[in-house]
Amino acid sequence: PEIIYNNWDDLELLFSLNKLVFGDKSSFCDEYEENVYRDLIKLPYKWLLSTVRLDGDVSAVYLGLTHKHCYYALTVGYKREIKDINQFLNLQYINEAKKMGAEKIDFGYNDCGWKERWNLERIEYHQYVCPPGMFDTKEVMV
């Protein structure tokens, strides 16, 4: 694969691919969210927009940043039909975080079970306590 870094025109591809992958659960279902990211990348952080091409065709675009020695994998869009693209992207996050001087990586709030598949410890950072009667249980872990 060919990886192109910080071609900011590809941010629009990220939005499109994210919508293809996540459908109506995409973070970019409305123009407001896209504009948030367009403004966000103007902040003075160590940004990394990576575009992955296979045979010249864009297969994935992902955005991350490093701040205070932590790499944050913020959002991604990719073509689902490419076998094992998720595993490849996770390895890319790790490699790029290391190159950017990060000491830890934050993959976000929804790990989809990948940490367990890699024999890593899953740490719960957030706990929502619901009013009595709202759910069958008193606590919902995220």
C-alpha cells in the first residue's frame, strides 16, 4: 500500500468513506459535524491525516493527533470490502504514534472488542449512572 500524509484535500474523502462504513451512525451525517472537523484541524496540534491507497485507489483515510505524548485516533473511513483493513489501520496507528513521539494511544470510546482480540486490557473510563427505572440495570458501562 501507498500511504500519503497530510493531504488535507482528503479530509472530504474521510467524511465520505466514514458515511459509507457507518451509515446513519456516522459522525458526519450532517454538515455541522464536518465543519467541526474542518475547524478542529486548524488548532495547533500535531495532526496526521493519512490516506491509504491500494493499486492507486483510495482504500482508507484516517485522522489522528498527538498531544502531551498521547496519540488520539480520532476518526476513520475505509472500504469494508478490503480484507483485514481494520487490522492494518490499527498497526498504522501504533507505528505512526511511535514516530510522533507518543507514549500512549487513545483509540477512542468504542473499541468493538479489538482490545480483547489483541490480548490487551480493556479499561472502562466512563460510567453512566441512570435514574431508577430508566433501564433494567442501574449502571450502563460505555
